[in-house]
Amino acid sequence: MNDTTSSRQRYRRGARDWVVDSLMFLTALGFGFLGAMTLPGEPAPPSPPDPFRVAEQLTALAACTALWWRRRWPVQIAVALVAVSAFFPLAGGAMLVALFSLCVHRPPKVGLAVLALSFLSSYIGALVHPDPYDTPLVTAFLLSAVFQGAAAGWGLSVQHRRELFDSLRERAVHAEAEARLRAERAQHRVRESIAREIHDVLGHRLSLLSVHAGALEYRPDAPPEEIARSAGVIRESAHQALQDLREVIGVLRAPVGELPQPTMADLDQLVSEAGNTGAGVEFVEEYSGEVPERTGRTAYRIVQEGLTNARKHAPGSDTRVRVSGGAGEGLTVEVVNSAPAPPTGSGPARSERTGAGQGLVGLAERVSLASGRLEHGRTDDGGWRLSAWLPWSA
């Protein structure tokens, strides 16, 4: 039941198909009428016996009617009409239409094979029905072959044009899908970049705020000057974090723009802010020359991540920041902190939450994009070492 319904739907004609099929039927019918007519002023050709004439006309009408099913059985109908046209010339019009339709809807090798068969049929027809006007056999055969070749060539050109349109349409669909995929990938990269920037910028500011707030919590009896200084750092860090967040959000809202990026010149301020937490931070600069912008930006993020991790996981420990290298040999960035002091009642306790390590993961991606190397791990004295090498072309 389902197969029958599917078959009916497959061959159901639309309005355009009805128009095309009607034109094809009328064209084949008109070709048969023209073949049966005698032009004015010309002698009438010798008529065959009446039974043959009636049979030929009925066969031509049946051939024209068969064209209504050429879409369902294009090869069978084309071969049958090629064979019929060899003995009944009035069916030649229907044969040309069937040959054209076959070349449109079937592979070229099938159409060319039936075309070769039609050439043989034309030759047989020229032998069986010699031209009444004494036209040479070769001329009559070549004239029929020209009509058949034109019909087949037209059908092949229509098929090629349809395939070309389908190919262009498919390419357009693929191009649209690829463009959508590229846009999604670009959006994903932008989101990752924004996530890294938010982590680096806000993580540094909030870690400063957390350290000073913890100091106030565990030392309520601290001198007023120290309390005022810590409160000032908290206020300044919160204000700066809010400003950084506004800058990032402003970039997201703007149609075109880039996230705010630090440079090597901002390293002194970064280390100075870390030293204000009360921990000892040593900064050693052993490089000469102007560091490339991308390399300097990556170096800044390495130091920022190292100082942030030191404050989170080893509060109160001494930290050493060393930046060395030069053009041609690369830039080495190293952040080493000593082992954390054991928690006491007079100082802030270590955070119990070690984090998910997303900072180091993002930092590794950033260094990899800069074609550098990143290393990190425990030191012999229980501290932590973060080291990276970045290329610096001469």
C-alpha cells in the first residue's frame, strides 16, 4: 500500500509538467500531420495501400499518446519509438520527442546509445521507404540523422544546464554552511579570548582584594595606619576591577574593537601592586631592547598569573619575578614563590579551594599561540615555579 502511494506521488504531474507534456504531444502530432500532408503544387506521392496508410496513422497516434508516459519509462518508450519509426515514418516526430526526453532524464551514455540505434533505424527506414522525390538515399539518411542529433544534443545540453544549476545551488548551500561554521568558530574564539581576559584581569584584582580583606579579618587589632592602608588597597582594587570589567563590557557592546591589552611597561605597576599585600616581591629585569608587543603582552599575563597563584595558594610567601633575554635568543619569564607559611591565628589562612586550574590552562594556550614554551611545578623547598620562554625575533 505504501509502495503504491509512493509510486503515485513520484510520478504525479505538476502544472508545469502538464504544460510541457501537452506541448510535446502537440509537437509530435504536428510533425506527423506535416509528414502526411502534400505541399501545394507538388505531385502527390504514390500512395501505399489504404490498410497500410490507416495502420501508419493509428501507429503514429499511439506513438504520440505514449509520450505521456515517457517520464516513467524513458528508455523503453524511446527504444520502442525508434524501432517503430523505421517502418512508420509518421511516428518520427514522437521518436524525436522521446529521444530528447531520454537525453534530458538519463545519463549521456544511455542517450548516445539510443541515438546510435536511431541512426540505424533511419537507415532502415530510408531503405524501406525510398523518397518519392528521388532524393538520394545518403541525403535522406543524413537529413534524418541531423534531426535526431539535434534533438539528442538539445536534450544533453538541457541536462548539463540542470546539473550545472544543481551544482551551483549545492555549492551555495555548502558555502553558506561553511560561512556559518566559520562565524561560529570565530565567535567561539572571541568568547575564549574574552574569558581569558576576564580571568586574567579580574583574577588579579580580586586576589589583591581577598588578601587585604583576609588580613583585616584575622588582625582586628592591627594599627589604625595599617587598617587604613589595607582598606585603601581594597577600595582601589575594587574600583580598578570595576573599571576593567566596564572596559571589557564596553568592547563587547562596541561594533568594532579590541580588548584592553597591557604591555611590558605595565610590569612595574603590576609588581608594585603585588608588593602592597605585605609579601616580599623581588623584580629582576635582565633584558635589553624593545620587546615586541605580542611578546610583551604574553609576558605580562604570565607574571600576572604567577603572582595571582602565589597570593591564592601561598599567601605571605616571598616571590621572585625575573624577566631576561634579548632579541634573537628569546624572552624568559620566571615567577618563583617560596613555600607557604603555616597558618597561624594572627594571619590570613590559606584558601581551602585550590581552583580548577583554568588559569594555567588558559596561560598554556596563550603561550602556545605565541609559539613559546611553558613549564610549571613544585620546587625543592616546597614552593612553586612558573617559567616560560617566548620567541623574540632579531
